[in-house]
Amino acid sequence: MTDEPTKKSRVLWVFVCGAGPAARVGILVSLAQDDGWDVHLIATPAGAGFIDIEALEKQTGNPVRTSHRTSSERRATGRPAPDAIIVAPASYNTINKLAHGTADTYALDLLSENLGRGTLIVILPFVNSALAARRPFRRALQELRAEGVRILFGPGDWEPHSPGSGSARFDSFPWSLALREVQRHTSPTIKPTL
């Protein structure tokens, strides 16, 4: 009988924003886990209201974080650094703030830092066509793409919905599209532990 070295999973951070499909983020978690990822969820303050935190913690085996730790909280073993990040569903607000360097929430702080580190980030927006038509949003997409963020939005990817019709698209939100994009840009090999 030989002792095989323990393999470490690739680490995927999933950021959940306050948009309708967020309640179904467990679909993405399952897809990623089936592909061998260790999934860690971070929710924006608005996103936290859309998800079942307890169920997702049970599903991932990891705590769902929504805010910075307070000084009175003991620091548990830290969350492992991500090999990749998916932001889905990404809201109009989060996309604009990230592009403009605003880090006023725990989620935006982590996203901004990892963007600066060159971590692979895939964003799958969920916005309506009126918001998508706004110049600040179009500019934010350009700026984030220029920094290397992969944004799955527009012709050939995920298209915006008309205002007031978003709920009809919750079930068809393409979680697998975001994961496929991560898979295209990551190696299935396991990183050595430092």
C-alpha cells in the first residue's frame, strides 16, 4: 500500500451581486465542484440578501463572506488565494465601481486587489438593456477589458434583457458559460503548495 500525496484543488472565488439569478448560484458551485474546484463564495451587501448563506456554506464546505472581519473576530485559517474568480451575476453597480477603482465593500476590495495581482477574473453581467446602454457602463466594460478582465456580455455571449423582464431569464442564466471561460484560461494541473 502506497501513500499518495494529497492533491490540492484549484481555488475558485465566486462573487455574487444583488441580481435576480443570484439565488441560483448553487448551480455554478455544483458545476465548478464537478470540475474539481474548491469554491469560496463572497457576496456583496446586496447579494447577501439574494442567497441562502447557510445552504451555500454547507454545499461548499467554506464560509460565505460578506464583510471584512472586525478586530474582535479571531482570524481563522485564511481563505486560499484564488486561481480564478467569477463574478456572477454581476450587477451594474459592481461593474461600474470596480472599473472606477471604488473599493467600498469587502467584495470590491478583494476584486480590486486581485485585479491588480493579475488574477483571472471572469464577469457575467445581469443588467437590462437600458442600463447597458448607458455610457458609464459601456466605458466600465472597456476599462475592465483593457485590464484583462474577461466579460461575457454582448453579441455571441450573454445579452441584456429589456427593462422589467429580467425574471423571465433567471432560469436561463448561463452559469456554465462563465465556468467554461475560466476553464479555457486555467490549467487543470495542481499548483504546488508553498
